[in-house]
Amino acid sequence: MASVELKGLSKHYGAAVAVDDVSLRVEHGQLVCLLGPSGCGKTTTLRLIAGFIEPSSGEIEVGGKVLSSPLRTVPPEGRKMSMIFQSYALWPHMTVAENVAYGLKIRKLDRATIDAKLKAILSTARLEALAERYPGELSGGQQQRVSLARALVVEPETLLLDEPLSNLDAN
């Protein structure tokens, strides 16, 4: 696993500045929280780190390797990261099991490995009984657990969380 470093990171949308000259180094094993009011750039910063959007200026390095700059951005699937979105971002046409296994299939793991990892994470997240349901058939807390399971099943080196626990039940 490697450190994540933001160097003078900025994101502009026309005249609007979403992220302005952020520099930060997160060492392996550290937990960092971005705090601030709505609209201050927390989600945009996470989306930049994940590779979903390109920076206007600055760089993002992971383990000393530049993953994002205004000239080149490694796509999300080329990073060893998972992001849990505030809005869950589940595919409505896929079952719980299909949503959770998606990242494993993209990584072209063999069927036996996918089945084993899927079974383990569904058990951990207490989703076994919901495996064949669709997101629209789940409560907000259940959808959030599906999102957590999908992010964790691929065993990311970096886990980015955008208000990931806001809809979970206390249990």
C-alpha cells in the first residue's frame, strides 16, 4: 500500500472554483476526514482522487506515481481504489449480488474466486437473504450496505468514503 499525495490540486468549472490549491499527504494506514460546509469541495476532492474527474491544475500521486494531472488522468478502473458515494450509485438493473460482484468481474477473476469473495462479503454485510433483490426493493440502509460491500469486496488499497454511514441502521 502507498501514500496518497495531493499537490496544488484545483478544479474549476468555468469561473466557479470547486477545489482551490489543496496540498495534502496521507501516509499508508492513516485515516483522514475532510470536514466543511456543503459546497466547499469535499466530494469534488474525493472524485478527483478516485479519477472520476480531471484536475484543472495540480497532481495526485499514489506511491510516488502520478495518477492525475491536467495532462493525464489514470481512469478509476486503473487505480487500486474504491469509492462509496453518498447516493449509493447502485445499478438499478442489477441484483444485490450482481452489484457487489461487478468489480470482481471487471478484474477478470475466475468464477470460483468471485463466488467465494461474494459469499464472504454478503455474509459480513448481512446481505445473503437480499442477494437476488434489486436496489429499488431495498431500504436506504440496505442499499448503503450493498454499496459498502461492493467497495470492500475488491480489497482496495485506498478507500474513499463520501458520507458512507449516513443511512445505516444503528445495528
